[in-house]
Amino acid sequence: MIFIIPLDNVMLSSSDGVQFLVQGRFEIISLSGSFLLAEDGDTRSRTGGLSVALAGSDGRVLGGCVAGMLMAATPVQV
């Protein structure tokens, strides 16, 4: 199955840590990531990340690490 979820304005981070805002409407073509939750007494921590590949209406394909919220541009049903 392929799910097309339109997004508006996405904040990404490149491999060298530089963050950039991608403006416009994009569709998710790949979404992957992992998180590890750890507890030490009363302290909880989370490590990991989420990567995304996006396609623009003009045919551009770009991606990176998600550095902000992914907000659907239209209603999404899972």
C-alpha cells in the first residue's frame, strides 16, 4: 500500500546538522525512524530520530531528518 499524505512547510535537518525549512506542499514517499526509551529511577529519556523523503508537485524529491512537526495539509485517516 502507498499512502499519500500532503504536508505543508516541513523543517528538516541535513546530515551536518543544518536545519532548513522546506516551504510548499509535499507528499511523503518514505518515512522511517526509531526511538529508544530509557528509565533510570524517576528520570526518563528518549533518543532516536525520524527521517523522511518528500516529493514536490514539480517532481523534486528531497529528504532529511525531521527537525520539527510534520503537519498534514488535509485530514488523514489511519
